[in-house]
Amino acid sequence: MVSFFVFIVDFVYGNRSYPRFYVLETIARVPYFSYLSVLHLYETLGYWRKADLLKLHFAETWNELHHLLIMESLGGDRYWIDRFIAQHVAVAYYWVVVLIYMLFPSYAYYLMELIEGHAYYTYDEYLKTYEAQLKAQRAPQVAINFYRDGDLYMFDEVQTAPDHEFRRPKVNNLYDVFVNIRDDECEHVKTMVALQKPEARLTFTSPHTVLVFEGNAAIAEGEASLQDATRTRITDKPD
């Protein structure tokens, strides 16, 4: 399956970079829709309830959507044949991933790890080849809004590394935009690796959930310290 995906993206499109990336982003975001559909089904049936995975996978669709909007702003969807190929492959791929995710969820995440890894490699090679040309071009407004000027909550949500140091990328030119997209793909790879662990579907928490827990713990600790200090002052008050 991954080999077929690579064939469509790499061999059919060759050096037509923006249409190639348009097809890549159209197809690559589909598994996240599949995951959400299956998880919503499980939730409806009362089989499973955990908001963190739903929030994460929606944030991943949001991230990939903006990659797609960037490629569209660069003319990647100009020709109907490119839209036809990308959209029809995406529809078929959606149902394939739904079935795989229901039967073998860890394997579905492994496939996505491979696809996102290929996307990372593709963008990295493109950056190395066209660095000078990209640095001479302006960043699309949609990229500026997504990576810098807009609400960054959804952007932060896909950054699941445990250090909680959220990226704040530059968007000064088109080169920066592709660096950011490449780094997003790396975040997706790390998340897919983490979700393949047997206990992940029960124990995984989103970055913001972890930060809220830590913030509440810090507040509770601060309140306890304040109470202890108050008791000490009352106890030590002279008669």
C-alpha cells in the first residue's frame, strides 16, 4: 500500500513539485479522518471513550489541511487531472484505512508512520535542492496565518513530544514555510510511533491535557504552601 502511494506521488508526478505536494497532502491526511470515524463509532456504541485521541487526530487533520491550502495557494491544484487523481485515491484509501484501523490499529499507525516519514524525506530533499529559489519567494498568507499570526492551539496540539516546548517557527519566506511543513511531518512520525505501543489508546494524553494537569498540580502545590505558611504565622503569633 505504501509502495503504491509512493509510486503515485514520486513517479507519476516527477518534477512537478507543487502538484506532487498537493496530491501528497490530499492523500496523507485521509487516515486521520479514518481514525476519527472509527473512534466516533466506538464512542457511539459505548465501547470506548477517551477525548485525547479524538482531539489529537482532529488537530492532525487541521495541520494537514493547512499544508494542503498552502499547496493550493502555490497552484498545486490548477489542473483537474491532479484533483481527480488525488481525490479518488483519497476516497478509496479512506475505506481501506477504516478497515485496517478497526482490525489492526497498531498496524494502521505503522502505515501512517511510513507515509509521514516519506513525506518528511520528500520535503527535506526539496529544501536541499531549491534552497536559494525558495528563500527568494514570499511566504503565502495562509502559511503566515497558520504558523505565526493565527490561533496556535491546534498547531501546538500535534506536538506530542514530552518536553512540552512548543515550536514557534519563522515564516519569513517560502523556504521557512517548507521547513515548517517538513518539521510537522516529523511530529506526525513521532506521534504515530508513540501510538503503536499496546497501552497507548488508554494512556495517551494530548499536550494540552498534560500541561493542564501540571498546571493544576502546581496551583495545588502553591495553595498548600500558602496554607502551611498561614498556619505557621498563626501558630507563631505572640500572645
